[in-house]
Amino acid sequence: MAIMPDHVHLVIRKHKDQAEVMIDQLQKWTREHLAVSGLRLQGHPAWTRGGYKVFLDSPDDIWRTIRYVEQNPVKQKMPIQHWDFITTYDNWPFHKDR
């Protein structure tokens, strides 16, 4: 994950929920959190509607995208971001034993 001044990047593994549902829930939760914390006025738009999603079909695509996301802050002269709640990608669902 990379949190930028005007957008965020997330790489989310396959999930039971559709991408659109996850994007909507993320936007709703962060919008509410920003309002409660006083960083945005209640009702002030924090997101454009929807989001941009890409489905990745191979470990190479996923690793390339992870590198892109990790380097995004660096390209904007921001420090590399590390998040304790991020799980390192383990090639799921493309494990060799499956």
C-alpha cells in the first residue's frame, strides 16, 4: 500500500467480495474516519466515485505491481512506506504445490 497526497495504491489478493465492493467500503470507512478525526468536514468529498482496478494474472504481474506501488512514494520524493498490517505476498494462489 502507498498513501499519496492525492491517491492511494493497494494490492489486494483475490477475495470473496468484488473489487467494486472493496473499493466502496474502503472509501466509506476512510471518509468517515477523516470526518471523525477532524481532518475533513462531514459530507466533504474525500474520494471520486469508484476507483481504478486491475486484475493480475500471474506472480510476475503481481510482483511487478507490488514494486510499482512500493516505489510510487519515492518517485514523488516521499519516504518509502512500511505498514505493519501488510502481509508479504507469498505467490498465492499460484503456489507450486497446487
